[in-house]
Amino acid sequence: MAAVIGGQMLAALAIDRYGLLDCAVKHISPLHWASADLVVAGVILTQVANSRAV
């Protein structure tokens, strides 16, 4: 579930940054990048924890 949310967040950042799908190009602030990094880090930590629990 966390990977889906992380993927959606990264896709939204790419769409906003590059104006994909005929959307207006938006500047992505460092805060947005940091929040996406935290979500990706959470996904990685969750996967590592789940692989060690088995």
C-alpha cells in the first residue's frame, strides 16, 4: 500500500515538474522533494522490515 502511495506521489511530481498530460509546468519546492523522499524511504524501510520478519 505504501508503495502505491509513493508511486502516486512521484508520478504527481513528475507531471507537475514537466507539464505532462497537458498540465501547466509548476516549480517543485524543496519541501515537496523532501516529502517524496521521506515516503520513498518509508517504503524501503517497510520492505526491509518485512523481508527480515519472514
